[in-house]
Amino acid sequence: MARLSAETVGAVVGRNVKLLRRRRGWSQQELAMGLRQLGLEWSRANLASLESGRRRVIEFKTLLQLARALNASLPELFSGTGHIALGSDIATPEQVLAFAAGKRPWSEELELGPTPLLIEMERRAIGPPEDIDREAAGRLRVSAQQVRALSQELFGRSLREQLADELAQLPVDLAPAVRGSRRGHVKQKLFRALRGLKEKK
């Protein structure tokens, strides 16, 4: 799938700050002075950098101070129809605001898969590949080598990688005991899938 083009948060906010400032008939110097009164030590040059799109990253508290100084809402600072780049993720302004409002976790808002960190944490919890292969081999009454071959045929990767990926999609706020129980259920599901493939051969 082609990657969408997207602007940085700074570019989107900067464009809207400029628009809102001009609507109010304020100069950059006047808005910078208003920001300083709110505790944001910005000069006219700082504001010019934001409005021109050169400032790529903005702290959340700065967003709040900009909105307050302009007597605007956060949605007004993110107004537009394009996409916003947030690291490796790309979102619409609506998704960014829904996340900021605490409606849904970021991964759910963008319908993303699990992060690499979650997958790595599950890999560590599962243990070395040979351990899970030996466990599956014992349950299926085949060799560990056969488990690896079945996994490649069924999942296109190792049993450990498949298990880690599926476990990483569980809610991150599960209690350890509940996560452990879910881990066991997912593992048994994969073992059953491997057994089904083995029995067809």
C-alpha cells in the first residue's frame, strides 16, 4: 500500500496559528507578547519559525498555551483535511484529537498492530524458540524440527514469532495473572492449529 503524504505536527499547528492570528488582526510580536504573559518565553522569531513550518515538534503544554493565547480550541490548532506524521505513524487530525481527549489508546485509534516493544516483551516471556518448539513437539508427539516445519507452513514464521505477535495484541493493562492465563489459551489455540495441519498430512 502506498504511504500517505503527511505534515509534521509543527507544520499543521503553525499554519493554523498563523491563520487564527491574522483573523484576530494581531502581529507576530503581539501574539509572542501574549504568550510570554502566559509563561511561554517565546520571541517573535520563535513564532515565525512555527508559522513557517520549520518547528517540527511542539510540547503539549505549548499547544495549550497557544490555544489559550489565541482564545482557540485544540481542534482549531489541528484544523485541516490532510494527514499528520507522528514518528512512523500517520493520522488524521480527528484521530490525533480523539487520542488526546483520551477516547481510545493510540493503537486502537489508528487501528495499528502491536508495537515492536510489546512483541519483544512477549518474546521474552515466551522464552527461547527451542523451548516453545519442544513444548509443542511434546503435545503433538512429533519432533521439534517437525514443529518448525508445520509452523512455517501454517503461519509463515516460527511458532514463537506467531505466539508473540498474537499475545502482543492483548490489552496492555491486563493483570499479570490474567495475562498469564490468556497466554496459555493463545498457546493452546496455536497448538491445536498445528495439530489440525499435522492430521491432514
